Amino acid sequence: MARILVVDDDVLILAALSRILQAEGYEVVMHSDPVVASREQGFDVVLTDFMMPYLNGIELLSALREKNPRAVRLMLTAAADFKVASEAVNRGEVFRLLGKPWALSELTSSIRQAFEHHRLVAANERLTREVADKNAELLAINMDLERRVVERTTGLLDGLISALDYRDTETQWHSRRVSLYARRLAQEIGLSGPALDVVEQGALLHDIGKIGVRDSILLKPGPLTPDEWVEMKQHPEFGYRMMAKMPYLHEAALIVLQHQERWDGKGYPLGLKGEEIVVGARIFCLVDTLDAITSDRPYRKGRPMSVARDEVRRCAGTQFDPALAEAFLGLPETEWARIRREVELMEEAETHRWTGGKLNAQGEPMPARASGA
């Protein structure tokens, strides 16, 4: 039942108010002493007189508000002047100010509205809590979905790189290195969050289109003929078409498509120049050169970082975005050495996983025996 606290030092008025409100169906708690009334709790609406000994109506409402913050407050007063009304509203947060003597219809209507206001506020608070709880649930669900997407995307990328690695055994760890090099350079120019992931993914998958190049060309030990070069130069488009079917890799696919473009427009397959090339592809172009110079090749050993830095400096504004070249040259060589070592540790761990750490007579990793073989 709706519960109302009624306070008035005039016991006759108090009794009259009680009869009226009980007839309206409310549970009435009465007090003629405002000090005692100030200790009451657990009511929905309070109706108090203004002029009372010990505590006036405003002081009583202020005291009640501490323990009953949601209770709706109404006040009766015979001193119908603006000052009293203003003070009641400002200090007592009074929902409605009623005059003495009251009109019965106005009194009962005001109290009904007070209870309805209390109900609506309570319902709003309940709905707000429910919405907050649902939002928390949705946030947890979204975080779990995001985690699964990241896991599956990572698994997909690993699978694609492994598929290419079966055909071109030098590709995998080169791709790992340039992906982390690209991420670090992207951080240096201020990219963050998902933009960093896009750059890393695009660099990791830059050569995925080589899956579509014939073995006779991809694995040819000698120089390619002009016709063979035409096919080889299609690998960025092959890779883009493979990835374009996966919406969450669309931005990374643009890096794959443009990773052979040059700042001066002399690259392929589209002949883009300058900022027509997506920033991820411009970043890749630079770090790919870094890796090519500093890594071992069948025909030569990897050269020092100083050679790579000289090459970047020389080709800034032609092959490379000059702003990216400046950012690269501003980073210490130890950063690139740290990333290279990180990938080497990944390679060692992968080799150990597949071989069980066993070596053959030539000191080469041996394939691990299948369980039960």
C-alpha cells in the first residue's frame, strides 16, 4: 500500500488529514511532533505543515531527505508569501506547495500526483539499472565476440601465411619481420588502435597473392623472362582479390594491392604516386627494403643497418614517402634489432614445436614423429 507521512502540530488538522487520506486508500503515518517525525523512514510521500515548533516544515524536509531521498515532499502553509514558497522549493525540494485552508480536490489531486511521481521515478531508476545491467552484458558479449574475431582472424592469417610458406619457404619469417617493422614505424608517425592492426595485417599478407603464381615462376632459380615478370607482377592483384572477399580485411587488402607502388609513381600494378598510396603500403615499401638489405639471401649475406639507412635516405622522395623516411631515420637501430630478435625467437619456438628439438646428422631440424607412430 502507498505510505504517506503527515506532520502537523495541530492535532485536529492532523486528524482531518488522516481521515481524508485513509479514505483515498493510503497508509497514513501521523506525527504532531516534527522532531519525532524527522526519524521516520520507509514512506513514499511526506505532507508537512510549515509553521511548527522546534522544526519548521523546511527544516523537517531537509532532515527527512537524508534518510528518505526518494520521498516526494509536499508542504502546507498559511503564510502564502513568495519568500516562504521560494525557500520551500530551493531548500526543501518541495514537489507542491498547498495553502491553508486547503481545497479538498486540490489536496487529493496533489497527493495522487505525488504518488504517481514517486512511482515514475522508481520505475525510471529500475529501468536505468536494467539498461545498465543489459549494457554490461552486451559489453561482455561484444568483448567475447571481439576476442573470438581476433583469434579467428589471427588463425586465418597464420593459415594463409603457412599456405604460402609451403610454396616459398623464405616468405614466412620475412613477412613476420616486415609486419612488426611496419607496426613500429606506424606507431612512430602516430597511428594507434585498429589502424595499427591494419598496417600489421597488410604487411604480414603482402605476398599472399604469390599463391596464384606458377611454381615454375615463383621458384625459378634464375632471372625471370619479361613474360614471366608480367605474371609475377600480378601477385598484388591476386592477393587483393583473395582478401577482398573478407570484409574485416578490406583495409589490409588495399595494402596488399598497393605494396609495390612507389612514391614517385613508378611502381605497380596501378602506378599510384604520393598520398594516392594508402599509408600502410607506403610504410611497407620502406620496411620491406630494410628487411631485404639486412637479411641473408642465397647469393649474399645480410648487410649492416647503416647500409639500409643510407638507402632509405637516398631514396626518400622517389621510392619512399619522405616523411616516413624521416621518421624511420629518427628511430634508433636498436629498435629494429629488437624486432628482428623477437621474430628469431618465434622461429626457434616454431621449429622446436614441429621437431621436438631433434636434429639430424647434418644438424638440421628433424620432423617430429606423430603420436602413436
